[in-house]
Amino acid sequence: MMNLTLKDLYTKFRDPKTINTLKELIYKEAKKLKEPLRVMEICGGHTHTIMKYGIKDLLPENITFIHGPGCPVCIMPKERIDHAITLAKQEGIILATLGDMIRVPGSNSSLAKVRAEGADVRPLHSTLDVLKIAKENPNKKVVFFAIGFETTTPMTAALMDRAFKEGIKNIYYHINHVLVPPPMRAILDSGEAKINAFIGPSHVSVITGAKVYKFLAEEYNTPVVVAGFEPVDVLESILMLVRQKINNESKVEIQYKRSVTWGGNIVAQKLIDKYLEVRNSFRWRGLGDIPKSALKLKDDFSEYDAEILYKDILPNEPIDDHKMCICGDILKGIASPLDCKVFGTACTPSNPLGSCMVSDEGACNAYYRYKR
């Protein structure tokens, strides 16, 4: 029996011959397009694939990419980051959160800075690490600052499930989980970004299923192809979108069939529904308030809701980005990182002025790594 290695699983999706064949097919088919194909990739992981492998340079001139709000760290408005900073400064609180949130600048500081000043801020490798922190610190309140799209939401629900079953009472939740379909609708409704096709996100769609994009095809006559993260995945998805346009079709297709189904992960969906529900509105960086675009704790669990428990000290006034930062316009799909005057100079990953430069999924971060 042949032993598979990790390399075996992705090599074919980066095969130069396959990539070149897809490129030639796209060039051939793209000649039949009646108008330019302007594709928004929603996921920041796709943005990095496109930049890292030079996919933009492989395509004909009548096919362009427009980067979307697919980075959960990037879309977080400053006032929500200030919530985390305010909570971290409180006596007796341990603030725990995932990855890049530590370095994202708020209005006057960041979690990294207040941590250096003595606040107990814990970056997590896994959401379930919160359980260990809570058990080791029974006399402190552990506030989990939860972020992410539908991809990471099941992890928060699983944390709550474990905590309640184990009788752990000192974990509190500040929920910032956002949903992908509402900003897609908002972007099309605004008309600012000239988009006529979408590459649907991979990991989000594993949870939600491709069904959540059906409205884009039916209401907006805009095709969607859910793509995997490898170069061959992205190029095959572009070819599928080109063919939809040539045939005057608008439908939702799944290129990433090895992981995504139409209905999604039903078990994960039920676990989320057990603890979380849709908010009336949520403010997105660059996009403003979008109805029904994020989640919150259900009322049954309000005693563990940090937003409710600390509402008297948490700032709620909208806070604008740095005057030199155009991250908001990039997230709306009306600007590119290279349009920014401070890109790569005053704003770098080690000294970010805006969230799009911080996260590994941010468009500015991708351009800084691969296209300076």
C-alpha cells in the first residue's frame, strides 16, 4: 500500500502543465466574452493564492480580480477592537482571542500594546485552550473575544458546549462572528464595485454549504463558483465563470467538491443554532452597518455575554480609520492596496496603520508579500 504524504495531496493542484492547460483554455474561451469579467474573491485566502502564484498575470486583460471583505480581522471596526482593549484592562480579567487580533490597531492602542503594559492577554492556538485557561484561573473571569466568519463559529459553539457540560462558570463571550452572504448583497446593492461574478469562499462553504449563495444568482443574475485554495482550483473556477458568462447563465457551482456540498455541515449548523442567533445589525469596516450580518449569544446565555455585562464601559461610537488608510475602500472592492499612498512605507506588517496589513488574510498583507 502506498503511503501518502502531505505533499502528495497538493502537488497536482500546483502542477505547471495543468496550470498552463487551464490558462490556454481560459484565453480561448475569454475571447467569446461580451464584456470584461470582473470577479470578486470574497476569501482572503484566495487573495493570497492569487498574489502568491501570480494568477493575475496568467489571465487575459478582459478578466480582472476585485478583492472583497473576506478577512474577519480586517473588517472589524475600531470600536469593536476598543471593546477588547477595554476588557483586557479590567482588573481580574484574562482576555483570550485568536491570532492576528492581537496586533490590530484600535483607536489609540492595540491588544499587543496593552499586553506589554501588563494586561493579561492570551493569544490562542485553539479555541478550546480557553477551557484550560479558565480551569487554571478559577478566580478570574476569562473573556473570549470570538472572531471569524462561519468557518470559526462552530469552534466557539463547541467551546460553549464543553464549558457548560463541564460546569465551568468563569468563561464569558464577546461575540464578533460575522456572516459572508450579507456583505455580498450589500456590495452589489451599493453599485460602487463593478462586479459581475464571485469566487465563493472555501472553508466558509464547508460549514454553510453552497446553498447560501443561491440568492446572488437568482436575484442579482451574478454567477458564483465556490473554489478551493490551490492555483488549479482558482483557475478552474475562473474557467467555469467564463463559461457561465458565455452561455448567459447565472448559477451557483461548486469547484471545491472534495470538501464543499450544497447543504454544508448540518451538525456544525445545529451546534451554532443552539447557542447563537443573528444580530439585527453589525458595523463592518468600510461597509458600514449591514443588517443581519453577524451573530450574538442567545438571550438564554446572557449571563455569560461580556457585551451585556460590561455595556456601561464599552465604547459604541463609530470610530473612523486613520486618515491615510484606505482599508475600507479595499474591503468594498473600489480600491487596490497599490492605490494607498502609505502602502509599504508608513504602513507595513510590522507597523500597520490599518487592519488589511495586519492579517495573513488581508489584501495589503498579500500585496506586501508578493507584489511590492
